[in-house]
Amino acid sequence: MAGNTFGKVFRVTTWGESHGPALGAVIDGCPPRLSLTAADIDTALARRRPGVQVHATSRQEPDQVEILSGVFEGLTTGTPISLIIYNRDARSNDYSELKEVFRPGHGDMTYQAKYGIRDHRGGGRSSARETAARVAAGAVAQKVLDTKRINVLAYTVEFGGVGISRVEEASIWENPFACPDPDAVAAMAAKVKEVQARGDSVGGIVEVRVTGCPAGLGEPVFDKLDAALAQALMSVGAVKGVEIGAGFAAARLLGSENNDPIGPGGFVTNRAGGILAGISNGDDIVMRAAVKPIPSISREQDTVDVHGRARRLIVKGRHDVSAIPRIVPVLEAMVRLTLADFLLRQKTVR
């Protein structure tokens, strides 16, 4: 089975490569009569667009979507929605030296092992460029969530070891790190300069918070909501770990400390992260994703070529210093796609 389709009722198939003519998504199962325009999607795409942040790739892509089907007179029709985003600034020659060399930390070797062929131009299908299609589809999924007033918000809680101490939602997109703590921005900027000077990269942690989600979403036993959300976030290439609610900290608590007391007004605490027994409990859903450092760095690294011969490699081209903040709207999109799918699944239950 090819793993390019996500969801069971609200189904999304993404297609395209980093240096192909275009990429996009086909969405099947979107309900009819939802307001949708290209501008709705472009707003979401603008937050992951390359060439914006000082520590991001200099690749300039307008990332403006074209809706090819499934929308008539500004409303979804219930038929498949086809979205296309053209690649305008690919420089494939930057990758000519990588045709026979595997980049450390990338999917070059594993794609070659699986298919016996790979697109070496920017990583092809395994490139982070693919996530533009996810963000576009996520903007459509949000239209489904809007019918129930469900909101998804993501932000950086740690960048290169620099953490936050508070969350001010209004500050998230007022800085180049999607950081909700204005006091932490300067330290993050200093970390970027330090790492750039060494030709290296950094990772971080992104928190995603869902408000307004009703109780009852989730399909036991193997389609638990938290399991699906973890899979959705882990499907993003740079994500190496996911925790929900108290997460790994729960392993160090007693049962009496980890349980969320329930009062007449609802849950007193939220260490469960809004999900119990794989089903949403009506509280905020809170999850965090560990984002690895970008593997394309300008420092020399040991590797091998397609013939198994040892090589030394410096990756050239245009690359981010960190997947943050451009990964933030991608993680939001994956959560939106998951919740839209489970919300529509729930309609078959009652």
C-alpha cells in the first residue's frame, strides 16, 4: 500500500515533489455548502512559505493555491477538491553532486532501499516542501471544524534549548520563531546567530492546543484519538517524538498525582491532555512534538555513495537553520485533518 493518503472519511491524498513542476492535494469527503476560497488557503500557506524568516531557506516560493475542482460559487460541492501549488523557484542544479551520494539524516538511503530509485533534487517526495500540500488541505479541514467552533493553535515552547515561561497568543506570529513568550525571543535569535556561525542547525519543541473539541471523538480500540493524533504528527518528517497531556512526565507521577479530579464544573486539571481511553473528554487537547535539527548543514559529514564507498560531504543549496517556525502551521494542519476526519466519523455513531 502506498502511504500518500490520510484519513478515512475526510480523506486527503498529497502528491508532488520538491523540484517537480507542482505539488498539491486531493480531498475527498469534504461536506458540501462550506464557504471556501483560494484566499482562505493562501492565508495558511503564508505562514509556512519559504524565504520569509531570516534563518529560513532563501528559496522564494509564492505558494498561492489554485482550486481546480470541488468548489462552485465559493461553496464546497461535496465532490473531490483538487488543489495545486506551483513550484516557481526550484534550483535543481544545486543538487547535482548528490545524485550518487547519500546525505546523512535524510531519506536518501531509505528511499533508494525501498524503490531502487530516488529523486535526488531536494529530496523529491521526502522533502519538507511536500508539507505545503498538507497545510492547504488543513485549511479546508478547518472549515469543517468551524461548524463546531473547534480551534487549533500551535506555537514554539522550546527552540535550540531556549524555553518559554508563558503563553501570549497575540505574540505568536509577531516574531520569527512562532514564540508565545516575548521575553524568550531575544535568546532564540542569539541561538540562531551562534548556530549559523558554526554551519549547524537546531531543533525544538512545538505545542499544539485544541479548544472547543466536544467530548466523544475517538474510535476504540485501535483508532484511539490520541493514537491518531500521534501518528498524524509523527508523519511530518522532522518530528521524532510526540507526547499528549503530561506525556513522559506521567511516568514519574503517582496515580493520585496523575489522575485529573472531576468536579461539577468539569476537570480540575488536564494531565490527560483532553483525551481519556482514546476518546476526547471535552477539555482542551494538548500535545507536543519534538522537532529534530535540519539535517542539511554546511559542516563536513561522513557518508557513503550509492556504491558503498566512503565519502565526505558538505551539503550545498538553500536550507533552513531550523524547521521551526515553518513546521508550526504544518503540525496545526495535521491536527485539523485528524479532527475533521473523526468529527465526520462521529456522525455515523449518532
